[in-house]
Amino acid sequence: MKEILRLDHVSKSFVGVKAMQGISFDLCAGEIHCLCGENGAGKSTLIKVLSGAHQPDEGSIYFEGQKVTLTPHQALALGIQTIYQEHIVFDSLSVMENIFMGLEVGRRGLLDRREMRRQTVEVLQYLKADISPETIMGRLSSGQQKTVEIAKGLVFKRKAIILDEPTASYSAAEIDNLLDIIKTVRASGIGIIYISHHLDEVFRIADRVTVLRDGRKVSHYQIQGLTKTQLIKDMVGRDPSTFYQRETVPIGEAVLEARHLTGNGVRDVSFVLRRGEVLGFAGMTGSGRSELMELLFGSARLDAGELFIGGRRVRHASPRQSIRNRMCFITEDRQTTGLFLEQTIAQNVMVANMVNTRDFFANPADDLRTGDGFIQKLSIKARDARIWAMTLSGGNQQKVVLAKWFNTAGDIYIFDEPTRGIDVASKQEIYQLMVGLLKEGKAIIMVSSDMPEVISMSDRVAVMKDGEMVGLIDRGAITEESILTLSIGDKAV
Amino acid sequence: MSERTSADTRDGNDLSLFKRHENLTVTAIFVSFVIIIAVVQLLITGGKYPTFLSPVNLLNILQQVSVPGIVAVGMTMVMISGGIDLSVGMLASLVSIVTALGVSKWHFGVVGSILAGVLTAVVLETVMGFIISRVKVEPFIITLGGMITFEGIALLLCNSREVIMSGELNFIKANLIAGSKDPVTGLNLVIPPYVLAFFFIAFLAGMLLKYTKYGRRIYAVGNNPNAAFLAGIDVKAMRLSVYVIMGLLVGLAAVMLLSRINVGIITLGQGLEIDTIAMVVIGGTALRGGKGNIVGTLIGVFFLGSIGNAMNMLRLPSEVQFVAKGIVIVIAVSAGHVSSAVSEFMSRRRKVMVPVPAAAVKQE
């Protein structure tokens, strides 16, 4: 087979992180080459190097045997198209206009709509996609939108298409459809790099598989004869002794019980949370973990199931009700759902606790004192509580969010990705704060995609997959392998 | 990764003087404007006390800005919550026509007519606030629709004619300091009750925004509605409430305006929305919400109000006023950004220069 792309011992580091270390990789015409690895294994960096978004520090890239330097423009010109996980589409334009955006066919400054339409129809028919060129992009399902992006690759006769997690949050039928389309594209001689957390998809379409771990290439296989067990074994394998070592705390009585929670994309989840424990929630992106947290906190509607807090059934859950029930929700995205960026630390700290007091008046001087107190207690790097939250670094912003919830004196803490985008030192501090909460007899639910974090912090780990809880692992049995087997392997383990 | 490096430099929290005192930039521009006008007048008249700064003229400006000022106070709250209200002008016209009709035609009596007018405003704003808080349509659009609708209702009510009164509302513009004379010009000084009402309302709103939980919640909703919702704030109720308050203030303002001119007429509130939004924006309230304060708005009110007056004093044609107002809005609003950009640049330079090793200093 003809080689299209080859990476030769490519390395790339960011400040303090070696994202790619001497990775070699190649792609041939008419094949599907799958990239596997956990979060942070280096897959995204590899894609970004191929799409020209990152320049490698060492090593070289060859395109059809020629050594090249890739910029985003150059990569497209050569025929390498990257389709990212999030859709970058023009919602209010038609399918055809989306395909030809920036590359319109025309003569003397006028658009040749007929020609563009002809090409669009031709490709969509080839892909057996039931989409009209005139449909407005925003009306399509995300699976159909992805098809349109793939169609674009065919219209412009790309040589390589990179698909990053194309099936995240798709229904089974949509996945089947998309995989068929990808096979059709392969048949036309295009090389495809396919990245997915879903191992069954990998086994359905891959010709070859490359496994990355911690920025290194671990193994490379032809799909024939490869087993899931082997693949998972390659993906895991970090040394657990390098993880954060946390103190354990005696575990007390149950404070929260979920029975058959359903809604917001989550199906039939039941568990019990006890004082002094961290219940970790592992799973792949889109497995419904954050959605479950929204149900628990009442920011999304529960369709069925029962939630008990402190033995009492919660009806009509709302964030306001939850705060009164002494729950705290440290959300995944602190910038959009956690912080008031253009408000002072003091105002951020007092905002959630307003529910708990009946006073009409607010006392800015008191709030400042409280804010300054938390700056001390959590060692937030800020001169005083008059500083805008916006001016702080990620780790310190996260501490402000924590302060906001600590100030409500809650009992049950939901941490959704507690240390995302935070430097190593702040990470340790946040872990210590979490252990501090446990010592006070509080209970923690922690959603995390950071495997070492899940393993080192959790007393038990619940694993989610496709909106369902597929397993609950006890302390002694928590390993990368056991978690990964549940979250990406077959349901029956 | 780049986030971290840039954040590290930000962690010093070196906020510029202008950022720490949020109203400083606009105050500085306003003061320089006043000084320029006074100096120009001094030059023209050859050293006489500038009439622009005479007590009678200052009180004049106060009378002119009080009514839009009251609406601007409401607009500040609406805009801090992340909304906007384009309907206030036509709503004021509608209220004036309802009240004038109540007095002269429907025989509601003075109190009844005023109540009818104010209630009209409160009800209509509540309806808009309800829609805005429940539906995902921009407040801009909803209140634009409101503005056109209110104009129609007002014209229907008055048959497109003006409604003339015979001074029933004169008590609102009675002179509280009748008999005092201006030492500079010798003219009568006037302070009507509605000027005091303006200050009282502005004071109340300022306190409400700063010293009550309700006020803090308005900021929170405007700053980040998602985070506000998760912090247990009833975002819908907050959004609705600011429009209800706006209705009350527009109602009161329209009655005061009516008392000044004695005629209920469709042109009474024309352009009021533009003027008040300009005042609020000059005062530093952000269009995207979450930021602003009443003191800033007061400065904006006096600033915009004194521009027209100053142009009159300099005997410039009224057309020039528009040009001047427009330029001032642009300068006042962009100056904040320019000054913070400048100070950021300065502080970055300072940071590069400051870290001299302690030992090196000692040796010298």
C-alpha cells in the first residue's frame, strides 16, 4: 500500500510536560489506522502536529515520501483534513455552503451554485447519506453534521482524514451509520486516522492500531489476532507508586442514596455515599458522569428515580434546595459555571451562601473579611479579597470556587474534574483540602478523567458507560485495568 | 500551557488605579470637560465668572437631567442584570398620555391619574420582564417590540393628538426655595420636588445594589447566569424583578416630565431610551451585564446633561450638540479600555525593571 503520512521520531513538549516522545507513526492510502490511549496519552498532540497546529520539537514529518513542514494551511493544501470532536460548523448555513465555505467554486466572482450542488449531491450519494444539500446545518443531528464534514474531505479529494472521537455521545444507530460511511471513504483510497475510546468501534473498523501512553508509543498491531485484553493492557501500566498517596479516613454512615436515577441522558443509576469517603466516578467523555452530577444537584430534571439525602427523600430538586440540603457542586468548567469572573473574590465567596441566610441586607465589609479569611486558609495567591476572580491563575481560581462552597458549610461535595487545567503544586493542595473535608466527616463524589487521580483519591470507583453505571469497584480492586475494562470494554466482565 | 504563564504574571494582582476605582476615568473626563468649558467662557467674556458654573445654570441642568436620571437609575439595574430596555421612551409617552387623559378626560382625579399612569408602566414592564425571563429571546428584541407596541397604544389612546392639561400637576414642579436669588446672575433659583426625588431614588438604588443580597444577586446574574443558577439564585425571578422596578421608575419619571410641560404627547419620551442608555454606558456599566454602579450612572447623567447646556452657553447651534454628545459617548466608553491597556503596559514594564537582586542593591 502507498504510504501517505509518516512521523519519524517526533517529540513535542510544552512547559514541563513531554506530550510526545519520539513517536513514529505512519498512514497508508485506503486504510483505517486507529490511535488508542487514555486521556493525556498524547493522541491530541499527535493530531495537532499532523494538522499543523503544533510544530514538533524534534523528528520529521513525511508526506508521500517528501519531508514537509506543516502549518494548518499547508496541511489542508496537501490534503490532510482534521475533523475535531466539537463541530466547527456554520449552523445557519446550508450543507452545501458549509462544504464549500472558503473554497467556493465560481467564475468571475460569481458563485457557481449549480456546480457546487452537483458535487455535494454526488458525494452525499456516494456516502449513502440521506441529506439534502439545501438543509440548514443546524437542523442536522450531530452524526449527520459529522457526515457532512467527511463529505467535505471527499469533495476536495483529501488524501488523509483524521477523526478525533467522532462518535462521542452518539446513539448506536448513528455509530453504525458513521462507521459504514468511514468504510466507504476508506474504499475510495483515502487514509483515515481514527481516534476513539470505544474499543468495539476500533475492532469493527481498524486495519492497524497504535497504542500511546504518557506521550510514548507503546505498541503497534495489525488488527488480525489482536484482543481487547491485550489492548487494554498496553494502554494502562503506569506505576501506581508514583500517584498521590492520600490518608484514609474512617468511613461513617450513609448521607446520600440514589435509587434508579434516570434523566438528562442518565439511565437507572443507584449508589450510596457515606461520610468520610470519596466515591470516584470514572468513564469516558460523554459517558454521562457530569449529567449524573447535574441530576444529583438538581440543575437538571430527574425523570424517574429517588434521591435521599440524610435519609429524607428529595423532591423537586433545585440548586437552591440542594444548597439548603448542604450539597456543594464544584463544576467541571469553573469559568462558565463556577466563577463570577468580573466580581471580587469576596463576592464570589459569599454568593452561594446567600441561600442559607434570611437577611435582607448584605454586608460588604463582612464579605471582605470572610474572603480574606479564605485567602489565608486556602493560601490563594491574591493580595486581598477585593481582587477580581478573572485576574487569578487556574489553580487559584479553583480555590476561589472551593471557598465559595466551603463558605456554605456543606456536607456533601460533588467535585467534577477537580484539578483540570491546574498546575501540579495546586493539584496537591486541592487533594489535601479534599482529605481535610473527609476528616471533618464530609462525603465527596468525584468525577475525574485523570486516571491517577481517580485511583489515588477514591475509596470506591463507580464506572459509567453510555449513561449507565456499569460497575462499582472497591478500594482494593481499583486499578487502571479494572476501570478501563469496565469503561471501554464489553459490558459483561 | 500558555494560560499558566500569562496567569503567573497576573497573580501579582497589580490593578491599575483606574481599575481599582471604577469611576475614576469617567470622572476625570467629566472634570476636564467642565474645566474646558469654563476656560473657554472665561476667554470669550474676558475674565467674567463663567455663567456655565453659575448656581442658576447648575440647578437648571439638574432640572433637565432629573427625569432621564430616574430612568437611567432603572436602566442601570436592568443592564447590570444583563438586560436592556429600549421601550422606556415610548412607555414614558404612553404614561404621560394615560395620566393626562385621566386628569382631563376620564376624571380619575390627580392621584388616581398618577396611579393609573404608574400602574400602566409597571404592568407593561412586568409583562416584558416575564417574557424576557422565560423565553430565550434577546431583551433587545422584546423591548424593541415593546417600544413599537407602546407607541401604537399611546397614539390610539390620544387619537394621535396631544392631551392638554391645565396645570393640575404643578405641585411636582413647585419651587422649594422660592425667593432665593443667584449671586452671579441675579436670576431666581429653582429646586422643584422632583429633583429631590431623583436624588432619593438614586440613593435608594445605590444602597439596594451595594448593601442588599438582592443587589448582589443582580450582579451575579448579569455576570454569569449559569454560575448564579448553580449558586441557588432564582435567575428568572431576578430578571423579572429589574423590569418591574424599571416600570415603577419610568412611571414616576413620566409623571414628572408631564408636570414640567403640562401636555401629554407622544414626543414626550422620544429618545429617552437612547439618552438613558448613553448615560448608563458613560457611567461604566457594561452592556454585557454584571458590572456598573449608581455613582457612575450619576456622573453619566450629569455629564450628558451638561453637554447640551454647555453648547448653549457657548452659543453653538443645537446641531453641534449631537456631534458633541456622540463624541463624548465614544471617548468616555473607550477611555476606560485605553487607560487600563496603558496601565497594564506600564505595570508590565515595571515588573521587568523591579526585580533587582537585594544583594546588588546593598553593594551600591
